[in-house]
Amino acid sequence: MFPVAGWAAVLEHRRISRSCCCSPRIQAGLDIVCARNMLAAAAQPDCLLIASVGGTCMHDTVAETRAVAPPSHPLDPLTPGEIGRAAAAVRASHDLGADMMFETIGLHEPDKSVVHGVQPGNAFPREAFVCAFDRTNGEVWEARVDLVADRVIDWRHVPGVRPRILIDDIILVGEVARADPRFRAALAKRGITDIDRVQVDPWSAGNYGFPDEEGRRLSHTFCWYRSEKHDNGYAHPIEGLCAVIDLDRAEVLRVDDYGEADVPMQNRNYAARYRTDFRGDIKPLEIVQPAGPSFVVEGNEVRWQKWRFRVGFNAREGLVLHTIGYEDDGRLRPVLHRAALSEMVVPYGHPGGGHFRKNAFDVGEYGIGVLANSLALGCDCLGAIRYFDAWLADSKGDPYCIESAVCLHEEDFGILWKHTDLFTGEVEVRRARRLVVSSISTVGNYEYGSFWYFHQDGSIHFEIKATGILNTAGLRPGESPDYGTIVSPGVYAHYHQHIFNMRLDMAVDGERNRVVEVDTVALPMGAGNPHGNAFTIRETILETEQKAQRNVDFNAARFWKIESAEAHNWLGKPTAYKLLPLSPVPTFSSPQSMVTKRAAFMTRQLWVTAFHPDEIYAAGRYPNHSRGGDGLPAWTVADRPLVDTDIVIWHSFGLHHIPRPEDFPVQPVITAGFALHPSGFFAENPALDVPPAGSSLSCCVD
């Protein structure tokens, strides 16, 4: 999934002149770049959250040496100083030796009571969650670190699990594979002797019960050929050759050769350096806000058009939104406590040739936060932009910064509402704008953009934008592509899906909520429906976790309402938001398959659980090599009650991808998502107070 050349460039960008993150044993024989981008040291606490306003990037010239204030809120992400102190505290009391690796150092989020009770200027607790492991024996340990006292307050062994694949591993895999005599011999059989041109993509290996793989932390690989450094290797698949890499021993466990095929050599490049003709009829499109944007940012808190929320970020989930609320008649009304992408899986439909192992859990096995892009003005985002940097920990516990990992801006969104009075001819129309919070991650061949949209009518939309390059395979002479689409001579892309699960910790007018399933039903013809046109709705309260495992019903136009147990609107009904499933995806993997067992979340579009602070990830904390049954299926066995209590919504949605030739050599954006709309939350249209448009460039001027 991860082209070596591309990741070498990413790691070079993050590198500083420090010792390498690998132990001498792992580093031996490897010429890899370390994933470091500390400032001078962990003692320098923070990187400034930098803004760009009015279309001009305002990245401070001293940003890389300038410290900022300590965290001002319990939900603020860890600062670089806190990351360094957490690692130091763990090493001081529980050092695992030279091969100790840090999988995760992130914020241990405080109890909701702490968040609700925080007062400006008052002290609040700060804790770090740490996951570390020992490469020599594979043992995984978890710690909680009190960052006020700089001490470990909990340290426990987690048996039978394996940590995610680290950035170090991504580079290591290609180097180890290319150095192995068995791998080189298999390439030679295919006529390939220039080993440096072989692109080796590491994939998570899953768990298929192979005896020699038991207990190891592995990567499974696929290969392509690059005719030169910048060539699109996915046009040249080296079919049938897969190396299985033991990541902790830095060695090839096994070379699986499923039989060779001719390597297609037609170049299919997409980068500007390869293009000679461009469209000549595109005029400049500038986004200009001479008075600046309408949002206000203080630390990590954002205020815009009555919306208020906090921006967070971590290595695994990437972009996280906290304490989302709407200001209504002078009071802040809560809607969500926390929203983040809990997990995703990409199951491929080819049953053989090593391809059956393609079912990556990109959140839990790699971390989309770790793989986040540094966004650039005018490319990923356009307009008056506010960027947020992300501080993460490398494998040795040192902090590094992904600059501009999150983009905040507002954009025109067409008509908000309109009516023409047919009797008077009077027209009332309002232009809509929306606030966009986005982050983009490169997971090997694919890019995933996470886009949150806040609207003036009180609605929230989320959209995944998938682009990048199709994962390709080679065709043997006369072979029929039963499980994919030919996208280039001798090259095909397999049928696959992208299934996401969003965890929504709801708080509609408070923490005590319930979920109501709403179906539309047609009434039978009869005395009460003589013309056969009548239909109505049927509402069902989802009372327990077992009853709240639901799927979309197209024939019932099904949606789900999250109602407040305490607040009522002026019509006497519970205030509510409704979840609109805009991109439901059925699963085609067998219920007995390993991918379905490990990614049970994808079998239901809706799961509802009673809130528990440790239940964060739909497939469990450690999906890498898991045997299945973790996460949602395990938690919901308890069948906890869900009525008028603190509940969490888990919504599965996605993309069913039957590739097209038009998706190659680089794929246009395709989207999937969902919406949260107010449903009786307000007394009337909350956007009535949006003023008529007054732009000098608009025809709407009075």
C-alpha cells in the first residue's frame, strides 16, 4: 500500500539530524530515513497553531522555534512537551530496553464531568495514554501518565495483541524484501534484475491461521515496477509475487510465488511533468474575503455562525471534533460530545493469488492521523484559511509536527432558502455558506479526505473524498478478469469496497438521549384509504444494544432520530437530530470470512451502545492480526439499556467500488457520507436571521 519512494520523501520532510529511531539490530543493513521532526527538543513545548487569512499564508517565520501557551482546555491535543514528558516518565519507570517502541502517545481524554466543569483560568487534569511494545518478544504494554505529576499511574500488560504498523515499518518492508535472495530470485524469473526499480507496498497481513505466522507482527506485500523514479508503478504490476515480512525481526518469513505474468510496460503517468497539453480555457477563480472570514478561533475552539466546537487530532483517528454545540437564544445547546472516524476496512473481492489478504483496516492498523498530509494553500484548501498543526509521537517517543494537518475555511454553498410570492411577485432569497473542517491522509495508493461541513440551518454533513490510484494487478495471457476491470493493457483493478464507521457520541440537549427508528409505511387500500395514496410513519424506540443493530431499509425510507430525554420544543415534542444514511453499503464478504469476523461493524449501518470511555474503536483497540469478535460485537453482548441515557451512535457507510477505466491512472474524487439534521430541535427555520446577500460582486444587492 505504501510506495517506498513516496514515503521516503515524507519521512525526509519530517527528519532532523538526530540518531535513528530504530535499534541497532533493526537498523543494521537498512538505509532508512527516520520519522522525526522534533524542534530542538521535547523541552520546547509547542508549535504555534498558524493561520492564513485573506488568501495569504500567514505561517510565521519563527513558527519552527516559537513556543506557545500550554493547553487551555482538557481536550486540547498533547503538546510536544507533554509527548516528550510522557515518554520519559514511561521509560524512567518501565524501560523495555533498546527495542522499546512507542505505538501511541496521545491524550487520555478526561471524564465528561471534567470537560463540563472546566472554568477559564482553573487547573485541570492532563493525562497521556501510552502504548509501547518490545520488538524482541512482541509484548504490548499500556500506560496512563499523569502529566501534572509526571508519573505513570497505570501500567499493564495486554496479552495476545499486536500493535499497528508504524512508519518505520513502512520503509523497512521494501528494504528487507529487496535484500532477500528468495525474493530476488523470484524477480529474476520474471526478467527483473534492477532491484532498485521494484516498488514493494506493505499491507497488513490479517489473520488466516497459517502456523508459521502465529504470534508474529507481519506485513504482506505486493510489488510493482518503476521505469524511473517518478513513474507510476501501478501501471506495471509484478503479478504473483508476495513476500511476508516479520516486522520485529526485520526478515522475510516467506516468499509466496503464485506464478509469474508478463509485466505490462505501457507508461500511464498523471503528474504535470509528463503532460504537454493542458486546457487553455480555465480562467482564474479567486476566493476573496476582504474583511476576513466569519469564524473565530481561540486555541482549538472554533466559533462560526452560532456553531461552537473544538478541533482535536490524534495518530489513529486523525481529525476529531469535540463539544459541538449551537448557540440558540443566548444559550449554547449541545449536539455532540465527540465525533471521529472510528475504523474503516477495504475488502477486496479477488479470492486468489495473495489478493485474498487485501482487507486493510486503515485506521486501526496504520493510523490515518500518522498518515495525514501537510496541506497547502490554493491546492487542498482555497480561500481565507486557518490551519491547525498536528503534534504526534514517533516510535521512540519523540514529538514531531505535521504542519497544516487540518484546514478550516468557509465557502459559498448556493441557495440557503428562497420563495417567490406568486401573488405579489416579491422574491426572498438567501445565499448559503458553510464551514469546512478537513484533513487528508495518504494511505499507500489511496487518499482519503475527511470533510466536516457545518451549515447555517443547523445541519452537519460529513463526507469522505476518496482519490489517489487504484490498486492494480497483472493479467496472464488469456486470463479473464472475473474479479476486476481492465484499466490498461494487461492491468486490471479489483472490485472492492471502502467501508467506514463513524463514532458519534451524541449529546442532544444533554447526555440523556434515546434513538428512534423512523420508517415510512404505505397503508393498505380500504375504507380509510380509498384512493391508495396514504402513507404515514412508524416510530420504534431502540431499547437495547441488541435491538439497536440495524440496517437501512430503502422501501421504508428509514432514518434514525436521536431524541433528548429532557428537552422539548414549543410543540411539546422531544428535541432531536436525525441521522440520514446517505451512503449505505451492503457487504458481500461471507459471514464466515475472516474480514467479516474482524470487521463486524460493516454488517450493520447502525449500532448503538451505552457510553463507556474505553469503547472507542469499532473493531477494537488492536485490530492488527486480530481473530475477530472485538469491538462492537463484544461490547453489545451485554445488551445494555439505551433509553434516556448516555449513548453512542456508530454509523457504517461507504463506497462500493467497481473500477472504471476513467479511474486510472489517477482517480477523480468519489464521495460517501451522512448527514445530521435538526428534527424539532428548533422552533422554526434557524436560518431566518441570515441577512440578504450584500456582495458587490453579486446580483443580490438591494
